[in-house]
Amino acid sequence: MAETSVILEFNHSDIYTNSRKGFFCKKLRMLNILRHVFYTTLGFTLLEILVAVSIIAIVSTAVYQMHFFSLSQGHQTALETRCLLLAQKKLAEVKTASEDMFSSASGDFGDDFPGFRWEMQVKGIESDIFKAAGKDLKRIDLKVFSDRPSAFYALRAYRFTRTPKGNK
């Protein structure tokens, strides 16, 4: 709190002269009255202000961190959702493709979705359970990546393709 001082001038003659004794007492009474006016305890101390500012700084830092975290999670979720939708799109293309185009490949999604690429591996399944039909069953592993290292989606699908008996 800023201190305000009241200057009252006294002469030695004011103090030691009996004729001026009443004047000196009036000055002291006025000083007592002014002390209550200028030196009140209604304000805050420096320590109280420092504690309040520290609490505000800590709370605002926590709020900003939570806000940043929620924004980054929202962006991450949007990237993962886009990877999922692009993987479904690519799998639909593979399911409608002819059998001779049904092989392992990789690429990107072009100018429509820059920054996204895909890899696909197609493998035949050999199984004692399926026997001859197992040769027609294909396992498709599809991965969609973003330029950001954390955005990635992988899926596995199976496709049964019957080859005509004359083309064996």
C-alpha cells in the first residue's frame, strides 16, 4: 500500500511556549485524525497480491494445458477417422477389382487426399480345414498412413475368389 505522509511543522517555540500550548494540542489531534484517514487497513498487502497472482498463474496454466490437450486429441481423432474412411474406400476398390488386379501393392490417394498413403499385401491361405477351397481364399492386409507418424489405420479382410475349373 502506498504510504501518504502528512507533514506538520513544529517550532521549538511552539512546544515550549505556554501561550501556544493549545495550538500544539490542536495540531496533535489533527495528526491523530489524519492517521486514521491515511493509514487504513482496507487495502491488500504485497504478500496477498503475490499469492493471488501465483494462484491465478497456476490455474490458468492448467486450463491452457487442458485446452491444448483437447485440441490435439480432436485433431488426432480427425486424422484417424480420415485414415479409417480411406481404408474402407480402398478395400471397396479391391473388392470390386478383377482377380488379375488382386495383388500386393502400395500408393497414395492422389491430390484428393494429400499426405495419405496406403500399402496392401495379398496372401493366399493354405489350410487343412479348407483343403482345395483354401487356395481360393485370400487374406488382404491393408494399411493407411498419414504424414504424421501417429495417424495410422490397419485392417485385415478375407476374400473368397473361385477360379473357373478350366483356368487351373
